[in-house]
Amino acid sequence: MKQFIFFSILFGYTILIRGQIKVQQTKEFINDLKQITDIMVFDVTSPVAAARYYAYATLSSYELMSTQDRKLYPSYVGITKLTLKDHELAYKNLKNKDKSYRYAMVYTARKLLPSGKKLLPLMNDLETFLEDDEIEYIQQFSDAIIQYANEDGFSQLNNLKRYTPKRGREFWQPTKPAFMSPVEPNWNTIKTFFLEKPDQFLTKPPVKFDLDKQSEFYKLTLEVMDIGNQNHKEKNEIAAFWDCNPYAISQIGHLEFGLKKISPGGHWIGITGIACKKARFALEKTIFTHTIIATSLHDAFVACWDEKYRSDRIRPETVINRYIDKTWNPLLQTPPFPEYVSGHSVVSTSSAEILTIIFGEKFRFRDITEKEYGLKTRKYTSFKQAAEEACISRLYGGIHYMDAIIEGEWQGRAVAQFIYQKTQNYFNYN
């Protein structure tokens, strides 16, 4: 009997230790990803480019993990546009798997990010746990992912025709304070992972520009203006929390300086990490969850940007200042690209839909993502609640009309559902 009790205790203790190790591995992976996020904030990476970097970095980790167990972790090859040659998919038994998966992600980010050299200390630390032949294998494997990334159209963007703001009252124009050029007008040329084409899920056309006081457009404009004039404490806090504008400029007299912030995709990557830690996910499931969110973010942004530069709609700030009240200012600084549809609405809805599939409809969490930027933690009972708040924050902040938010939600949901249909078998492991 004593012997039975002893082995029962030993078995339980072993299970506990293994569980703690798995949780620690997950935390380390998320911490690595946070370092990658910090570098993108430092680089003032655009929202669309940030999603692309997250996608390839996490994909390197996932695909390496896939080589260790194809049955449990199927490759993205064949289900996405990702292509890898047979020799690049060759199997090699990795002795220190958790460090190997992390190294693949960090190595890829190091190669792709403009300031990726800041990841060298982390890379060097991980290399101390790996054998030389493992390091060589992981680098060669990740280089194949990087090569694919280099052929997705990103490197050709600077060679494409420059964007010139259109003439006409209804079209987007640069906004104060910096009157910046539009961000990535040719992003719809970037290769997607899942979507067959950028305009696969076309939204309804935006409400027609019309300054008649009885028109739907004028009423939408007044709605933005009136909410801004309310100066409602809770609405202002929601707007600030979901601002996620890497291009914010502060102006004091004749001096201007940038206020570096996280991107919308970075915010949802942060939420994904929070959820994985709370659910005590093992490293493998954490890697999958981040990869499916990151690649979905990428495709959602491509779809959104395709519509932005098709409709090319003017921002509320410009309309109000020109035709209604030249002294009015939005609570948030207007981002430098066309208004329709709302990017945050697209990617927040898409991310929330997928996270709900993984974690369930009712998943309470504290969102601490913006804490380091001086904002209070917010609590949510579900990912969809968080996404709904992110969407409406664009109205509260004075940077989007309501129809851009509604249609953005529709597009994000459509993208997520399509991706899930293609990948649902990937969700079936514990």
C-alpha cells in the first residue's frame, strides 16, 4: 500500500513538473515574440508590414515543428500558397525541440526586420542550447521560408507606380499634423496565404459622398463629429486603448516628434499570447495558435487595403474641417491612408473569430497589451466583445464613419470563416 502511495505521488509530481515545463516553454516563446514586436515598434513598422513579419516569423516556427510530426501538425504547404522544395522539407530529429522552434522564429525575424540585428543576443542565447548541425539545419530551413517571403511581392513595392491623391471632393487627402503620404497603396499586390485573390470578399460600396444635409453621408459625418464633441470619458478611454497608430505625431510649437505605438496586428498577437498563457497551452499549440492568427492577420490586411485604395474615401476630419467646422479635431490622430473600410474592424473581427474557435465563446481575459504605453488594463468576457470594442473605437476616435466599421466587420468575418474552412483539420489536436 505504501509503495502504491509512493508511486502515485511520484507520478503526480512528474506530471506536475512536465506541465510546468510546458507552460514555461510557452512563456518563453511569447516573450521572444514580444521582443519582435518591440523591434517593429522601434522601426515604426506599418500595420500591414507588421502582419507580414509576424506571419513569416511564426510560420518558420510552425513549419519546423511540422517536420517533427506531420500527422499532428500538418504543413502549410498544399493548403496555402506556401511552396517549399522536397529537400527543404527533409526530416531531422531535433533534440531540443522547444529551443529549435523558438530559434527558427527569431532567426527569420532577424533576417526580415530592418532592425533585426537587435535580436542577435537572443539568437546567441538560444544557440547555446543547440548543436552545430541543428543550428545549420534550422537556418537552412528558415532560409527557405525567407526566400518565399522575398518572392511575395514586398521587395517590388518601391518599383511600382507612385500613388498620387486623386482630385475630387470625395477622395482621400493627407491629414494633419504631418500630412504624410499614403501608406502602402500597392499592398494588394502582396501574395496572400489563404485568399485566392485580394478582392475575394468585396464589401458594399461606401455611402456616396453628398454634402446635402439630408443625405446619408452628411448624417454619418455629423455622427462622427457629435460623438467627438461629447468628450465622453469611457468612449475616450476605449478609443485610446485601441488607437494602435504607429504613425502618431506629437506637435509642440514648431517641433514634431513621433509617438511610437503598437500596430493593430501587434495588439491581437499580444491578446493571443495572453490567452495561450491563461489556457496553459503547451508550446506546440501555442505556436499553431500564433501562426494561424498571424497568417490570418496578413490576409485580412491585404483584403482591407485592396478596398481602401479602390474606394479611396475621404476621412471625416477632412470633410468636417472643410465644410462644417474648421476648428474640429478628432480624438485620435487620423492614420495616413484612405478611410474605407476600417482596418481595425477587419483584423479585429477576423482574429476574434479564429480565437473563439480555439478557446470558446466565453473566455475571460485581461488585456494588458497597452499597459506599457500608459493605458489601463481592460477586461473582456470574450474575444468577440474585445473585437466589437476595437471596431467602435474608430468611431469614438473620430477617424471612421460607421459604414466603414460595419463593412469592415463583415469582411473580417468572411476572411476568418474562409480560412477556417481551409484549415479546420488543423484545429483538431490538443
